[in-house]
Amino acid sequence: MVHPPFPCTELNDVAIPPVLDTIGGTPMISLQHLTGPSDASVVVKLERCNPGGSIKDRPAWHIVRKAEEDGLLRPGGTIIESSSGNFGISLAMIGAARDYRVIIIVDPKATATNLAMLHAFGAEVIVVREQDDTGSYHKTRIALANRLHREIPGSFRPDQCFNPLNSQAHYQDTAVELVDRTGPALAAVVATVSTGGQLGGISRYLREHAPDVRMVGVDAVGSTVFGGESHAYLIPGVGLGWTPANLDDLSRLDSVYKVSDEDAFLACRVLARAEGILVGGSTGAALCVALRLARHHGADRSVALIAADSGERYLHTIYDDDWLSEHGLSLDTSPDELRRRVDRLVPFSVHPSQTANYRPELAGELDSPHAPVDERRSASVDERRSALVDERRSAAGSRPQS
């Protein structure tokens, strides 16, 4: 049984959509004060205008809707996910709208604001305190989510790290909106990376439909999505300890940059005071790179970046002087200081595929529902036998007829 969609409400012959139908179609604005007269325009796609407040509404709803269509998620079912940030909040919002139980696995880095939002939407929250071998919590969170999925009947795992529908959502919607709104003036698109959905989906669309547009990825200093040394960092919503499966072809990226916590947070604070736009830390990182690229393109071109969420979620961290001081970070909000830092930025790599940090065995090690059955530690004998039969049937069907 597929969960029926909610109908639009008719008011004076005007269709008023239900909340989930308002996901996507987010506005774009151009910056007025942070670029020079000979620079390309910097345009920002404001994903905070989604009903759940972030770009993660797009893949979350795309994945849940497909699960409903395929019978993987039935009315009254349970959604289980590992997320300390926006994806979990999006799922909690969708769960409330579609009447699902939602369990979100977080770690101690989850902010009080994010936890409050999860609880406000009625989600159940479990905090993982054991670090993985990279010093983060990603693997332990994912492993627990997968275990709960096996133990709770009728549950569904969106599995954003390993689910290809994550990048498909951005290929089908986000990228199309970007290209349609900016037109032939678009010179480059800048996007940050974590689970790889945005960067993977948008880069694929650009290579197929706008091959002259540069695709530039942004990671945090300390993350190893594109290789390099691993260490702790503070930028929320960016980075991973490996190259995610959704970023399946790094040759689609023209270059990648790594941005420090201090530079990203400075950019956020300058943007708020100079342009009146409040954004999260990942957008600050992307803004640094977008401003750098704008220097290399003329005033008749544009560089687009995605503002993944709003800064309201970070008022007690990024925008709090005491918090910044506690972490030894600059309190500067000067556009001139931002320009100096932007001018020092250089690509981490112009050949990202040569520095990739793929870990194909991770999906199986963490018992991801999207790993091949024969790689899953928890796969039953029946599941393995069924997979083997399917493989043999597929092989038989591909043999030429004599």
C-alpha cells in the first residue's frame, strides 16, 4: 500500500499546496557589496527557503517518496537515519507531515538548536559517543542506524551516505534550477561536499548539459574527502573521512579547495553584515571560493554558490563572539580582511580523481542496506542465496543466443 499524497486546498480557485510540495524552486540572489567592478557576479541559491530550512529537504523527500512508491516504507512505518544536522531535521519534518516514526542517530557535535528542532518535529534522538578510527563519529553512527534498521520491523533506512538517490535528487532538480536561472552567463558552480549528493548530482548534470561551466568542490581543512591529512575541524555540514559513493566520478570536478574554520566563519559574519544574508558555515566556505573564482571571470559572467541553510541554526556558535574566542578564532567582520584571505586561497587539487579517498568496502563493513548482499556482514543465508540466483539469471540473460 502506497501512502496517498495529500491534495491541494482550493481557496478562491487558487491551489494552496501541502508543505512537502513546496520543496525546491528556491530563489537566487546576487551579492551587491563583496565583489569588485571587474569581477564576475556572485549569485547565491537560498536553500533555507525550503520548508525544513535547508537543501537536505530535496534528497530527503526524494528518497522517502521513492521508498513509498516501491513499498519500502508503508503508512505508520519507521525512518531511521544517521545525521547530526540538516538531513535528520528534514526527515523529522517529513515524518511529521507523513505520519512516520523517525529515529535520528546523532553525536556530541550536534548543536542544541538542531536537537531542539528534531524534538520539535517529534523525532526520537539517540546520541552516539564512541568515535570511529578517523576520530569522528560517522562510522559508529551509521553502524548503529543499520543495526536498528535490522531490528525494527517495517523500518526504512534512507542511508544518505550510500544511497544513489541522494545525488539523483540534485541531478533532477537543483542543477536544473541553477542552470535555468543563470543562463549562458554562468561560468562556475561552487558546492561543498559531505555525503556527495550535491556535488555528485550537479556535476553530472553540468557535464551532460552545460559542459563549459566549471564545477568546483569545497571541503573543510581536516576532512579527507579529496585526500590529505585528517584532523578535527568545526565547519558543520562539510567533510567526511572518505570519498562518498555519491561522488562517483571526480573527473567531473574542475578543481577542489579546502577552507579553514576561521575563513569560513569570517565569510559568514561578513556576509551577514555586508549583504544582510545569514548563512551556515558550509556556505561561508563556499563563499570564500566563489569570491576567489569571481576574480578570474569578467563582469559579464556569474559564479553560483549554494547556501545550504540559514545562519539561525548557528547563532550560538558561528555568530557568537564568546564561542569563537573559546575556539581561538578571529572575531573580525571586515570585508577587507575577507578579501585578503580569499586572495590567498589556492586549489587543493586540480586533478581530484588523483587524490580520491574511496573506501568501497565501507558499505559492507557498516552493513549498509545499499551494499551488495555478499558484502554485508548481517546478510542471511537466504539473502545470499537469492542474490546468487539473481546474479546467475542476469548472467544467463546476457549470453548470446546460439
